[in-house]
Amino acid sequence: MTQVRRLTDNLVPLLMAIGGLTVGRTALGVAAQHEANLAWQAASALLAYTVTVALLGRVGGEDPYEAVAAATRALAHVLQDAFAGALQLLCITVQLLALLCGGLAALTSNATS
């Protein structure tokens, strides 16, 4: 039972965040079509995200403020994990490049001597 609870504690806020981002992106597009200022576009997207997540939380029987906080926290965890994975991939790539360059340097120094 605890695994199901853990899954719902992590997955439901993430799904709410995805829904909020979708509506926020739509609001940003509408504001861009109406040639609104960039600040108004960002503000409308942020407002749409917040209201959507709060309404989804309210429908789910949660406190709207807690729903927005949980959804934003889940989104931040996903972004943090994605950036950490990208950084690890970059480090591995640099190490492999250094290994390849070292091997090529050793081959060229053996060939010239």
C-alpha cells in the first residue's frame, strides 16, 4: 500500500504540472497572437499555469495552494534530474574524448619516433 501512496504522491502532482504547462503554453500563444508585450505573455502563461493546477487540485480534493506547490516541486525535481543526467553525459563524453585524444597522441608519437 505504501508503494501506491508514494506513486500517487509523486505522479499526480507531476500530471497536474504537465496540464498546467499545457494550458500555460496555450495562453502564451494566444497572447503572442494578440501581439502582447513579452511581460504580458509571461504573466498570462504563469497565471494560466497557476489557475489550472489550483483547479485540478481543487477537483482532486486538495488544498489549491498545496496542489500548486506540489506540482511545481515535482516539476523542479524532474528538471533537476534531467540537468543532472545531461551533466553526467557531458562528463562521460569529455572523458571519452580525452581518452581518444590520448590514444591518438600515443600513436602519433610512436609513429614519428
